[in-house]
Amino acid sequence: MSRDTNNAGGFQPVEIDEVDERLAEVAARKNIPSLVAASSAKEPVASTPLRAPSKPLTLDVPDYLRVALKVDAARKGVSVRYLVLTALVEQGFDIEPADLMEDGRRLR
């Protein structure tokens, strides 16, 4: 059994343009949207408002309250941070809308 020295590791050569064309055809048939490079976009994409710089705030709360906050946040699909900030808004604190992200993990 002889090995082809041009075929490293047993991989078959692929013609990338051919693969791209076939992929585009399948995507078009299945109505899958394609990605557009930023330089070729027709209209500018609205940027997400920037959050203000933040620092961690650590405080001790009773364990039952910590559990209740986490359960409520999970049930609502938001973060505990969001629950606390909205409670502060209800108490009259001014918080910018950009800082009231329901779930900041989506930005990572």
C-alpha cells in the first residue's frame, strides 16, 4: 500500500470555490439567509447602546432571598442584576436604559 505524498494525513483535496457554490445553492433552496460582509452592507447597522462602566457591588443577603432572586430570575429569563436594577428604578433611582439589559450574558 503506497501513500500519495501530496495528500498529507489522508485528507482528500477540496476545491473550495466548488464547495462554496454548492453551499450557496443549498442555502438558496432552503431559504437560509447568507452573511454579508460589513463593507458590502447596504445600510448602516444600528449599534447597541453602550453600557456605562460598572464595578461589582457585593452585599450579604439572607440565603432564602438569594435563592428567591435566582429562581425568579430564571423563571422570567432575566439576570438577578436586572431584577435588582429594576427594583432600584421602582424606588426612584435613575438608571439609563442601556444599563437595564435583561440578560447581560448575551453580550459576551
